[in-house]
Amino acid sequence: MADFDQELDASGLNCPLPILRAKKTLNGMESGKILHIIATDPGSVKDFEAFANQTGNELMESKEVGGKFEFLIKKV
Amino acid sequence: MSDEKKLAIIATKGSLDWAYPPFILASTAAALGYETEIFFTFYGLQLLKKNLDLEVTPLGNPGMPMPMGMDKWFPVLGLALPGMQGMMTGMMKKKMASKGIADLAELRELCQEAEVKLIACQMTVDLFEMNTTEFIDGIEYAGAARFFEFAGQSDICLYI
């Protein structure tokens, strides 16, 4: 997995909290910085795709690691 | 007027289960960049109380999943027994917490942080003689025309 600037562990949280926490964290980051998110909600896979599509933030990577879902999002 | 997308919601229900859709959708929409307003009317005004003491009822709700096969033990009338609503509410809250479902007050706070506008129906406040000191801060009191001012320009409009 590529380098990242900040990390958010949203494990155990259900919809829509992973998205809301991610948005909040991104708000405090500079453009071009990368956020690494860990989630356990299976719905978050489609949700982060949709989040990126609608907000312009880039979903660089989305993968499952040992039953958890990991995402890399670059702030627009 | 901005070119942001807009979501307008009317929240009319005041039970624990029905409190979620307006706040989940509004907070998510705000995170996606929507300008969002919720108009609370009739029983929906319960969702604006500082003390969110909401309950869920299995009565008149055949679609509600019952824990531990309770639907087999209790005939429909049994669900009207005293204490049943409190018990169902307790079970629902426990289940929600165990599944990492957001706490309602937290979700509402996230909405306010994200500048979702919360509007209380003034007519309902007068009708039920509600005490506005029981409501959270930062809400607006207005009528139907105020709702349409925003809803008329909205991209999505939901009645919940």
C-alpha cells in the first residue's frame, strides 16, 4: 500500500459513520494529502466509491485485508 | 443561490426507528456536499428535543423483526401489554449499539456541525403547546412557506 499522511480507523462503525468520519478528517487535511481508512462495514466499499465520485476526492485504492476494508483517498 | 445540490427533508415521525432516516440521510448528504435542510413537523418535533427519549413500538408493525422468536410466543394483543414497548426499545438500543450504529444525538450533532439547517414547524409547537426550552439550540422556527422556499429549488425532496 502506498504512503499516506493520515489514518482513520473506522472499525466497528456502521453506515454512515465511516463516511462522516472520513469527510471530517479530510476537512482538516490539505489538498493532495492522502488518507488511509480502515473499516469493517462491508457497505463501505460501495460507499467510499460513491463518496469519491460525488466529492471529487480520489479513491486511489480499495482492498480487503484480513476481513477489514482499507481505502486510500487523496484529498482533492 | 449556489450551484450546490440541495436536499430537502420533511421529518414527521417521532419514534426511535424512524428518527434515523432523516439524520442519516441529511448527514451523509452534507458530507457529499449537499446543502441540506430538514423541516420537522408533528411528531417529528420529538427529534429536536435535547433529551432524546424515543421509543420503538412493535404495535401495528408486522414487519418488525422480533428477537428470540417472540412473535411466536405473543399474539398481537400481547404486544400491547404494559412494559412491552419499553422492553422492545431497550432491546433495539442494545442491538444498535452492538452493531456500531450511530447514537442518534451524535448523528444530529454531526448534522449541525455540517451546517444542515434544522427547522421546527411553528404551527406544531403551538398546537401541542411544546416548550421550546426543551429543544436544542441552533434551530429555526418557521412555517410551510419557509420550507417551500428551499424545497422548491431542491434536487431531492423526501417526506419521512
